[in-house]
Amino acid sequence: MSARYTDILATVIQKVRDTVNEDWIREYPIGPQTQISRDLEIESIEMVILASSIQRHYGARLSLVDWLSGRSLEDLISLSVGDLVRHIDQALPPDA
Amino acid sequence: MGRILIATLPLAGHLYPALAIASKLSRRGHTVAWATPPAGLSSRLLADGQVFPLPLLAEQPPDLDRTQARGFESVRTFFEHYALPMARQTFEALREAVTVFQPDAWLVDHQMVGAAIAARASDRPWATLATSSASIHRVHPTMDAWVADALGQLQTELLPGRPPVERPDFSPHAVIVPSVEALIGERRARFEAAYHFVGPLRDEARADSPFPWSWLQPDRRKILVSLGTVNRDLGSRFFEMICDAMRLLPDVQAILVAPETVAGGAPDNVLVCQQVPQISLLARVDGVLCHAGHNTVCEALAQGVPLIVSPIRHDQPLIAEQVLLAGAGLFLRHGKATASATSALIRQLLEDPGPRSRAAELSVAMRSASGADGAADVIERLLTPGERP
């Protein structure tokens, strides 16, 4: 696992904790396997807030909303923290 | 005078709004008939005109209501295991009802897609009753496309030779929405349709169920906790958590619409009821904690009562979103709620003037909407070709 992957994973996990911002999430174990809808009950407007907050962090180098719009229903249902991290890792330029 | 065929489901959230419109139509001299599965609350219809019983779902999976699915997965399950099979199984019976009853117009619940397609095939005017305003929203490009594709296949199958439309459940003539635009908001795009926002549809003939009114203490603040009739029997863990939260709030009373088994472990300030006269009770409480079911939310806001919304699945996250964006409530994550966080949230609901004043503003909009009379007017206009909207 590259240092960059580890960095992005830490950023995404922090964005999840900040977006949810409730007592339970501070101690809740979050890793690449954690599913956004099934495990964290993040949906509708909260998912939009999470995506925008990650988007703001990385700026114009990626377009998370477009990427999410193109996912299949199955992919969205099981969307995990690792899916987001892998996409960001692939979308960012190599030296970013 | 016209003959109106109403296709709906025998569930409280669907049947009661339709009954409210039907009683207005009957009082105006129209003849109303019903097409509905002979289950649930359909015995309420015996006094209300002819009933065409629709075949019950033979293979309805017994665990449909017990599935842990949430989010988009619950929407897919809802279509695959409920709405689509029901449409296929009821379509022929609905076409027969047209032959026998010869309706001049239809009123079709938005979940009765088979009836909507039969109405289209009948070449008679019809109105959709969107018993949850969530269905007018575009949700997500992927989810919307999946639904359109599933409904497209259904149309090709039931009505070969007619080009499928994106939303066969929405009438091209009129879509009646028992909510108000002030709540629905503009943040999410809507499907194009001829909407009529009529506000809550109250069936004035509906009798109140008994309630021990003397249990309510005038010097205590009170909340009503309800997960709706469909979820009532599922949420034991949730209700036990609420009981623990209420132990931390001895100066507040809570009425729980919950299974009787919850009563054993309930503290003194919690009353467990299996049924409540919800509209009368809403006039006496200071807050509601609910699953964001469309009817409960609109009935509470019509009386200016702010809410804690704890959506579980289906349309509930979207209705919860409406409440939160309108500022009339607080959010409780259903599966993660703890007693201490919930008690703090209840305290906030009772003490924060923000949600209460937004709920009061929405109550003005709800109460000034045209209601069941307005909905009956929409259907009457369908009967007059020159005035068809």
C-alpha cells in the first residue's frame, strides 16, 4: 500500500467523522471495508455533504460527484470507504 | 355526476388520504368504487361504495418488512418484491373493474403502478395520488435510471404497442400531492408533472381510537414517539432505547406507539399504546419523534409540532431531508441512536425555539392548503373535458 493511499484513507476517514459529527462516530472503527450506507447510515443529503467536503479538500484535480453519478446501483449500494479512496488515488495526478 | 374508481392499498398511509377525498366526492353526489387488495384496513371500505378486490400477492416474501435493507437497496427491494409483482398480479383485475364499473375518471395511488397503467390503457382521465411527496423528487441519476428502466419493462409487458413513459405512475392530467411546497422545498429537482399541492388529507369521518387522556399531566412537556403502523412491530430495540432515554428525562412524558411487549420495561413517564388518536394527540404534545413517514410528518407540522426524524428506509430519508432543510426538526440516526444522545436530542427539541417556530410557519402553509376539497375539485375538473387540467 503506497504512502499516498494511506494518506488519502486517513483524509477520507476524517471527512466521514467530520460530516457525521455525532458521539458514536468518534470511537467507531472505520476502514476501507466500511460501507457508507449499510454501516454508517449515510444517505441523501449527508452523502452530498461528504462528497463535497472530500471534493473541496482535493480541489479541481478530481470530480467526485461526476464519478458517483456514473456508478451502477449495485456499486452505490455497497459503496465503501475503500472505493472512494481507490478512486481518488487513481484520479489524482501521479505526483500529487 | 361522475363515476370514480379509486385504486389504493389497504394501509393507513394510503387508504386514509384516499378516503378523505372519496367522502368529499360522495357528498358531492359522485359514485365512488374501490379497487384494493382485500386485506389490512380494507374492511373500512364496506360502507363506502363498491369494492373490486384485487388478488393478494401470492409470493410476497415474508421478510419484506424485516429486511435490514436501507437506502437505495431498500428502494430496489421495494420495487422488485412489492410494487412490480403487485402491478403484474393486479393488472387484469383492474381492467375487469373498468369493464364492470365503467368509471368516468380514476384516482390512483402512486404505488399502484398496475392501476396507473390500466388507467392509461382505459383512455379515461385519471389523477395520481402521490401519498408520499418523496416520489416527486429526482433522487440520484443512477437510482432514477434504474427505476425508469424497471417501469419501462413493466409497461412494455403490460401494454405492448404503447411507448413507455418515464413515470407511468404519474398521470399526465393531474398529480395530487398531500403536502405543501414550503416543506417540499426546491433543493432537489422534481419530475415534470401537473402537480396540485393540497396539504394534508384528513378523513374527518375517521373515529378516534380510545386514549387515556387523564394520563397526560398538564405541568409536563410531552412527546409522541411513533415508527408508523408498518414499522411499529419491528423496532423493539429502538423502543427499549427510547425507554432508557426517557429515564434520563423524568420531567417529560412520552407516548410510544409500540408493541405491548415494550410496556413491561417502560418507566412511569412512558405510556405504551398500540394505537393512538394521532391527530387529537398531536394537539396536546410538544414534539414528535418518528421515522419520517409522510403522514405523521405532515400531520405534526399541520399542528405546528416540531420533529425528531429517524428515517429507516424507502421514502423516509427524503421526507426527513425535507424536514431538516425546512428547519422544522432534528436528525436521529436510527441504527446508531443511544439513550444518552437521544435524551439530549429530545431536550434540544423541547428547548430550542428554532424548529418550533419553523414548524409553526409550516403549519400556516399546511392549514391554508386546499385539502380534500381541493383534491376533489381536481378530480371534478377531470370529469369535464373542456376543463381538464
